[in-house]
Amino acid sequence: MDKSMFFESISGSLFNGRLSPAQRRGIEHKLSAFDRHGIVDDRWRAYMLATSYHETAATMMPVEERGT
């Protein structure tokens, strides 16, 4: 994967051209984890990144869960 092209693409399409360093680190961490665990299917990678995007309100950083 061409990471520079990947980050350029998602910066514009998902982050309104403002991908923060923290968001980039969060995504890099996930991409590294995919590689470490042998997750090579791009469909799975996209699914997991999309889930992270939605579950973290696009921060791409861990979020503390709060229950009632």
C-alpha cells in the first residue's frame, strides 16, 4: 500500500482536508496491527478502519466507554 497516497485520499474525503497528527498516529497504529496480525484482505482493513472512524467520532484514538 502506498501510505502517502492513502493518507492524502482519506484526508480529503473523510477528514475535510484536516487529518490531525493524532488521527494519523491512530490510523498508523491500526495499519501496523493489521500487518502484525496478518490481516491482508483490504475489505477487512476497510471495515475495521470504518468501524474505528465511526466508533471514535473520527478521532481515530481510543475512547473511554461510559455506561449508565
